[in-house]
Amino acid sequence: MAGAVLLTGACAQATGVAGVSAQSPSTAPPTSTSTSASASTGTPTPAVTATIPSPGPSGQEGEQQAERPPKGDDPVKVPPPKLSKFTYTFPVKGCGTTYQRSLLVLPKTTIWAPQGCSFVAPVDGVVDEVNVKNRWAPSTDKGADREGRFVTIIGDDGVRYLGGHLDSVADGVRPGVRVKAGQLLGRVGRSGNARDAGSNLYFAISWKTGPAYWWVRRGMVEPWDYLDAWRSGNRTLSPRKETLALRGRLGETPRCAVQCTSKKVPQATKQPRKPRKTAEPKDDNPITANPSSTPFGQ
């Protein structure tokens, strides 16, 4: 009877209730050699573990390598938009220049450039007026003579362009001759009332009139915005629209309003003129292709 009890007790300790072991599970081995005990209970507290990051490329622990953005492509050069069917060029070629960008007295500009620099056609067109003689005198200061030697062309855009104060006019430049943009028309100088100033090009934009209306020829449209565009690469900005609009408001031959009169010269005692033996051609007016007025744009 005692042997049966001992056998039964041994079986119960081995299997427990319903086949579950009565022994407490084995404690997992500590992950660290040191353990801390609770001050109140004395129960060992397992050590907390964490993954320690490996040193970064720079050698500092936990430092992440900075991300570098990919290298961008070179900028794409986009040509300026085409604003008209005409192509223009800056009227002084091969020299450094400066010019005014504000209205002083007249709607024209003075392009300062060394003497002898090339004055070229700003656009394809036809030569209209050529004045190879410097008639200006400070004693009279005639308005028609102030630009000295000059050339005007009527561009294919219908606009008239004047280059004055020239030192000389290029060979072969005469009324009716067709020219291309960039073609030599003359050389920058100091003729006319620029005699006591630095060499420069008197540059003006207007519309075609007869030579008697010299105040139209000397400039009606402010030119510097167009010069800025032509020099910076936008070679299709055209003054045609602005010129047409202004001509429509003022008429083809508006009256002179600024710097219109000449100086009065005391009259000397008249002497009888001796008759000329041979008739000589007069050189009082610029040579023109057509002294009469021509409709705008033709």
C-alpha cells in the first residue's frame, strides 16, 4: 500500500494536471553579465539590450551620410520669341558703344562710339537720302543742317532710319540703292553740330517725307528700347507698329514743334553779283531718291 502511494506521487510530479508539467519554466539566461535587483522585492531585473549602430563613413557613431542631389543638366538656351518677320541689327558695328535711354529734347538718341566706327543699315531696305557735305555752321545753326553728313534708308518694314554726324559716307551709297541689314553706310564722326562734342552717331526713327520736312527726318519715335533689343539678341523687335500709330495720330507732315528756328545773322550790305560764266549745279539740298512724299511703307 505504501509502495502504491509513492508511485502515484512520483507520476503526479512528473506530468502534472492533464499532462502539463508542474515545474516552472527555466529562466532565460541573462543577455548581460550584470543584473540589477529590485530594492523592494529582490527580484532580478533583466538587462535592456539595444542594437548599437555601426560607425558611419565619417567615423562618428550614428552619423548618417548626407544625401547629395544629382548634378543638373546644363541650362537649355531658348532663343527669344520671333516678334516680326523683319530682322534687325545694331546700327554701329565692331565698336563699343553707349547711348542715352531717355528723352532729352528730341525723340532720338546719340550713340557714342569712336570716330571711324561702322554705321550699318539696321534692316534690309533702300537708301532714301544721302548728304555728303557738312553744311552746318554755328553762326546760323540751321535745323536742316544739324546732322551734318547723313544717310537715311527706308526699311522693308516701311520705317525711315537716319544716321547722322558721319565722318564720311560709304562708297556706292546713293539714293535708290538696295542695302542689307549690317551693310556699311558710313563712318561715325563729328560733322554737323557735333563738331565740339565727342564722335557719335545721331540715330533717329521716323517715316518717309519730302526733304523739306527735315524735322520729321531727325526723329519721331524713341529708339532706345529697340536698340536694347537688337543689341541683346532679340533681333525681331520692330518699330513698325509704333511708327504707324504715331504717324496716324500726327499726320504724315506734322508741324515742327521743337528746335525749329535758326539763328538770325546780321545782313551785310548787298553787293551786286557778278554773272556766272557757266552754270554750276547747286548743292543746297540732300540728294534724294524721290523728293515728293511717298505713302508710308512703300
